Amino acid sequence: MAACTHLSAITPAEFGRKPNTPNGCEECLQMGDSWVQLRLCLECGHVGCCDSSKNKHATKHYHRSKHPVIRSFEPGDRWIWCYVDEVGADM
């Protein structure tokens, strides 16, 4: 299987992208709902809740936007995930 070009193209600056909503999931905050863990879109800074959360806003954002790479937005986590190739890596 070929390597994921989306992940290999991520730079440290993109990994450090500023979140649009640093206090939580953008949609959950608007709805007054809760989440389990957060994910950050490295293309636009959207913060969405993970697939273990009932609303799965990070994955919904991918389906709407087609932005391929997210990272964990949890303290201490340093991994990235490509929705297109369904593969992850540590940063």
C-alpha cells in the first residue's frame, strides 16, 4: 500500500494550527451539548468532537469540507489521522 500523501505533507506549523473554538467542539458549544474528546482540522482550524461522542462533529466536518487531516486536540496527544486513506501517525 502506498504511503499517505496527506499525512506526509503536514508541517509542524500546520500541526500547530490555531483552533477556531479553543474551548470545545464548535457545534456542541452552539447546541449546549457535551463531547468525549476533541479533534482539530489541520486545514481550517475547525474543532469537532470525536467519533466516541454522540454527535461525531469532526467526522461530519470532514464529509462536508473534504479536509483530509485532523489531529487530536487533547492535551499530551500528538497524533494525526487522514480520513481519505484511513491511516494515522504520531507527530
